[in-house]
Amino acid sequence: YVMAETAKTFHHHRQKPPMYFWRDQSGHEIDLLLEFGNDLFPIEIKSGQTIASDAFDNLIWWSHMAGQPLSKATLIHGGIQSHVQNDIAVRSWHAI
């Protein structure tokens, strides 16, 4: 759902979606990377309504590895509340 809605938004504006999946050899992965100019915005997608304590692990790892602030990261989840946690935007997929 999240990937399809993101792609549709770009296509609606007649733009090629700058969307990527990323995984390294150690198993770290980012569900969705959006590229805007020289900036990469990592997005982790979780279907659950509650957020497990380890849900942020790959976003934190990516931010340290890429030398980017956590404020560029987003966690999208199946719940209804949006907020900021650990400097990471937490968004409900209902708000997309």
C-alpha cells in the first residue's frame, strides 16, 4: 500500500518515482529510500498497529552509516497515531 501510494503520487505529477529498496550483505535493509537531489530519506514500513522497540533499528543504523540526521528518517506503521520518537517521524499509513 505505502509503496503503491508513493509511486502514484509521483506518477500523478509526471515524475519518475525516485524510490529504492536497500539491503547490505549483513542483512540491514531499508524498505524505501526516497531520493531528492543529494538527499536520501529512509523509510521503514511496519504493518502492525503497535511499534516494537526494534522497529527503529535499521533507520538508526542507516542514519549512522550514511552520516545523515535521524530527522530524515520515517517509520510508517498500521496504527492511527503520528508523532516523533527518537528524532524519527512516526506516521500512520492512514495519513498517507
